[in-house]
Amino acid sequence: MASASTAVWSAANTNLTWQASVTVKETYDSNVYLQDYEPSPLVPAAVRPFQESFVTSVTPKVGMGWRPIPEFGLSASYAPEVVLFHAEPTEDHVSHRTALNFSGKVKDIAWEQFNSFTWIDGTTEGLTFGIVDPVTGRPAGAPAIGGIPIRDRREALIYRNGFGAYHPLGPWFFRPTFASYIHDFRTTEKDPRNFPFYQNYVDRNDLNVGVDVGYAVYKEVHAVVGYRFGYQMEPPLPGSDIDYSNHYHRVIAGLEGDLTAWFKLKLGIGPAYHDFDHSTPGTFDGHQLLLYVDSSAVLTPTVLDTITLTVKQFMQPAFGAPSAYEDITYDVVWQHDICNHSGFKVGFRAYAGDWLDPVQREDWIYTASAGFDVTINKHLSAAVTYSYDWAESMIPNTEGRNFTRHLAGLSAAYKF
């Protein structure tokens, strides 16, 4: 979807700016419920495979910025996205997205504190997936990695917060950080013993605090070492006392900066030690040392081309049932500007969820995408997008997790 730039009006002598825009998008979704297989007739409430629908979304946005002094400024925005599924109205929802960010610079120290809040006003009922393991007769699983697009249509409150300060001191820099993530699902929970095919959603939170220390090793490149202490929370489902809440210690080492005029690198990798609470299954190893990766590279071989590479890997509690998995992303995007008014983008992503034992689950979702956008005038822009997903489970007899999906969209954005 095209990202609408916003018109700005400045009030005299106040450093106050206002922004407003609206985006309208029409999308064809070939597989609303991410199901490629017919459900068992013994599960009559199960969703249908390859249910297609046109989807209309309208997103008005208003925002403001205010910086009365260099030491303090703020920006705020509100953007409710109204989404209508023409063939499946039970999936209609409104995502209310609000942002409130603060920033400033005191002498040489630059600081920023952001807050994002999303309220998804959607159905409170999970779906019933009726694919059966032909060997055991048990549920063969919801779509790969729990069906994230389906999850994000259901009622929930999501809050993300982060604070960071950058203090340069000669060849050194110091960067204290704090981050929080709270995901409060507002859906109906059912006892899995009585509703084995029903998709529950489990709340999860993550809070961490730490510091990074960098030292200049080459021009604009710093060697960086960081540490985080955090806590992840996950409550149990009805009828169970099992959860995977844990606290963790994470050490990160890497490089940051401009290696050349056309190559910018952010490399972060290190161990993360997770100490789980005592409510995990008896066969689960409650003390685990796992790999953490947060790295990216931006290449600009020409003034018209930008290539972005991203690799991420971290552990977090699952949202579909009490468990824990490693969240893994490999992403590459090439953006080419045809001229000042148009350009295209192509990309490929491999996204995986690799569950910790004793849960037997490893899902991969591969996504190829392309898009073209054009700026018609200073107020109006448009975009055409397409993506194709195919998901594969690495565990035998879990066909219900495999799916394919086409998304084709046309959008227009107007700035006031």
C-alpha cells in the first residue's frame, strides 16, 4: 500500500504542525482463513478452505508535531483502519492506531521515547480448524505460526513502548534503553480438552532494560556491546497451570555504522539465557541458552536503488497456546526509483517459527512480493501491490498448517 505523505500547516511562532491524509485500498484475498484442505466432517464448525473475498480498507489519519525547545518535542497521530471483508463479514474489524512520541537533545545527548497503542475492534471468537492428523486422530494444527493475519482481525489491545538515549563521548558512545510489549487478547478462551479444534489466543508481555556501549573502530563504524535484562509473561489456558513465563539475560555484540558511502550496516548477535518459571511441562528444560540476532544492511549501489537485508531471531512465548518458539526472519527488499514520481519494489521473506521441545512444531512461511507506486500530484498518490505466501510445516501429518495465499491490492492516498 502506498504510504501517504501528509500536508503540513505551521502556526506562526508556535513550532506546531498539523498533518492529515486518507488512504483507500481494495484487496483481493484468495485464502481468508489460510486453509488449503477440507476439514473433517466430524468438525462441523470448521472453516472452509480457499475462502476468497474482496477486502476494502479505509484509513484516515491525523497527526501533529510540536517542538517548543530543542530539548523537548512531541508528535502524535491517530489512524483508524476500517476493514470490510465483502464475502466474510465476520472478519470485519477496525484497528485504532495511536502514536505518541517524545524526543529532544540536551547538549550532546539525544533521547527519544515512543509509545504506540493499537485497539483492534473485531470479533471475540476464535476460529475452529478441522484438519485431523491421520495417524493419531488429533488436531493437525492451526495455520503456520498460528495464522497471524487471522489473529490480527480479532479483538485485542497492543501496547509498545521504548526509550533510548545516545550519549557520545569522544570515540565512545553510551545508549541506555528500555522497551515493553503488551499483547492483551480480548477473545473468548475455551478449555482445549473440550474444544480441541478451537483456536485460543494467549496474552503475552515482554519488558526489558539495558545499555549499549560503542567504540569507533573505523570512521563512522562502531563496535558495539550491549546487555538486556528482561521478563516475558504468558498466562495459562483454562483447565491448565502450564505457561512459559521467563526472565532472561541477553548479551549482544556487533558493528554499527556506514562502512562506505553506499553500505550501512547494523550487526547484532549474541547469546540469550532464559530461566523459565516452574509451571512448564516436566520434560521441558527450564534453563536454555538460545541465539539472538538483530541485524540489517542497507546498500545503495546507485542513487535510484536501495537494497535492504534483514535477519532476526529471538525467543518469545507463543500466542496460540502456552508454549515458546524462536521467531526467525530472513528478508530482502529491492526498491528502484524510476523517477521522482514513481518506483517499484520487490522482495522475498522467509519467516519461521521453531518451537522449543517438547512441542513438535516448525513452520515456515515464504512470501514473494512486488509493488509499484506513483505520485500523481502533491495531494494524490496511488499504488499497486501483490504478494504470494506459501507455508510449510516441517512436522509430518500436520497438513492443516500448510497453505497458499494470493493478495493483490490497489490503493490511493490523498493528503490534505
